Amino acid sequence: MTIFQAAAILLVLAGLASYLNYRYLRLPSTIGLMVIALLLSLGTVVLGKLGVPGTRLAAELVGSIDFSETLLHGMLAFLLFAGALHVNLQDLRSQWLPVAVLSTVGVALATGLIGVGFWAAARAIGLEIPLIYGLLFGALISPTDPVAVLGVLKRAGATKSLETKIAGESLFNDGIGVVVFLTLLGIATGASEADPASVGAFLLREAVGGAVLGGVAGYAVYRLLRKVDNYPVEILLTLGLAAGTYSFAEYVHVSAPIAVVVAGMLTGNHGREFGMSEKTREHLDSFWELIDEFLNAVLFILIGVELLVIRTTPQNIGMGAIAVVLVLAARFLSVAVPMGLMKFKRTFSRGAIPILTWAGLRGGISIGLALSLPPSPQRDLLIGATYMVVIFSVLVQGLTLNRVIDHYRE
């Protein structure tokens, strides 16, 4: 099957699922599409058990799609740029401390808590896995997914300050999480040294290098935007900025997610205010909103149909259930501890800790990182646990987040 044929099937499924969700389910787009894709996958599995012909072809089709490559080295550039484009820098400045702490200290704390907990739980049920693989699971599942979070936030009705914290954290902590994951993966595979100096240098180069590259690229395109007033040209410049920044960041080995987020925020603020006419702003917003909706649809269809190729065993399912509890508990502690310390300097809105805990949705980035793991005896266990956490967070937390917010608003 060619790449175009596989893409055509995914687009047909995304279009039909979007229609069914809009007409009948009326769920937030990301959640509705994932529900439909999961039901389609489960139906295919059941038909396969009954011996219905054609189901093997569906599994082969899904297996031929490299989810990790498609998301982490393609779609993510445009999804992150679209999300960052609408982050208001003034609002972000007012919440810079919580965003910075949650996306760094919070990710590190959650990685350690989840990693040690997952390793201990596996040993308790008779699964011998190295501690480094427990920490790898902690690293790939700790970052909240900006695609899932921003999709649900549109209908959640959070206060402006909370929305800024959640959106800002989700946009930055995935970049930090990817850096931590790559660091641990290098140690696990023997590709890098485990000494603190090497790890610190790698983290610094990835994070700071990504931010600097994004700032330079964003400013360069901003200067170009100021010299033209033609919305097709300006939209093409932003497309080139998103793709070029992400690709070049990967080439020079700095954090591509951080780079494209910084570039997107510069374009969405300075570029929008000083480099675009009102007509261009309207067309730019419409264009990137469409890109966002389109890629979200394809991504969550992919997440749903990936169920066809996930290997499930009773032990994997059990560890997945344990992982759901571990991730929630670690998310609560990684939010409560830093915010408890920050309360000496600032006040937070009512219910900030439980809302931020429940808003910690996981999505395609975690699955993409899990699927990028090299072959090992622990790979299927980590992929299965990741998948269960993602399904729980998107379906359960995503569908009830507005109720949690409403509870603390009353």
C-alpha cells in the first residue's frame, strides 16, 4: 500500500468520524474522534476473532503506519505552532513562574515518582524490569499533551489565569519531557554517559538551544512579515517557519518542540501586532485553525486505530491499570508540591491544584515516544501501559474536566 493510499484511508475515516461526532455524539472533537476510532478498532478485533475475512488487512494497514515518525517528525511541528500562535505573551508573563516551574520541576518530579512506582509495582507482580525502563515510562508519560489539552480547554470554561497556566505548561513541558526521555533512552541503550555533567550538558543544549533557535527564526520571519501585506505570502512564511524551524532543530540536535513553540508565540504576538494587517490576521487565524482541526482529526483517528496493533496480555492490562493510578497520584504531587512552595510569593485561584491535576491529559506525544522505543523485553509492557493512561486521560478526564472546573467556580 502506498503512502497516498494510507493517507486517503485515514482522511476518509477522519471525515466520516467528524461527521458522526458532529451529528450524533456531540463530544469535543478530539474525544469524539477517538471514541469512534476505538469502537471501530474493537469491532475489527471482534470480527477478526469470529473469522470474518478482511480484518487482517486492517491490522496490516495500521501496522504499516509509523505512528512515531508521523507524529514526532511531522505533524507535531504544525500542531505545536498552531497552539502557540494563540498564546498571549502578556498573559503568559503574568503566569511565567507557575508555567516555568510546572513544565520543568513538575516534569522531573513526576518522572521520578512514576518511574520508581512503575518499577516497584512491576516487581511486586513478578515482572523484572530495570529501573531505567521504569524511569523511561515516567519520562514519556509525565508531559501533558498540548494537542489533547488545548482541544478540551476550548469548551472547559476555566478562568483566564488557569487557562494560561494549563496551556503554557502543556506547550512547554512536552519539549522538556522529550529531552528527559531522550536523555534516559541514551543511558538505557548505552549511547550516552550517565554522569551528571554529561546529562546536564545535554539537557542545557537541547532546551536552551531550542529556545534560542526558535527566537532567532521567529524574529527573522517577523522582519519579513513587516515588509509585505499579502496574506497568501504571509501564510506561506508561517508554514515555512513551522516546518523549517522544527526540521532544522532536529538536524542540529536541539529541542524541536521548544523551538517551534517559541517561534509560534513570537509570530502570534509581535508578528500579528506589528507585521500584519487586519485582513491577514483573519486569514491567518482561519488557516491555522483549519490546520489544527484537520491534524487533530487525523491524529486521534490514528490513536484509536493503533489499538489493532497493541499487544495485550493480562499482565500488561494490570500494569496499565496501576499506571493510571500512579500517573494521577504523581500528577497531583508534581502540581501540589511546587504550587505549595510558590504560595509564599503569590496566590492562586480556588481549586487550582485539583483542576491542574485533572487537566493533565496525555495524548499522542506519549504514544509516539513509547512506539519509538527500540526492541526490548520491556517495550510491549511500556506501550500497553502508555495506551491505557492515554485512553483514560482523554476519555475520562477530558469528558469531566468542565465539571471539575464548574465545581470550584460555584
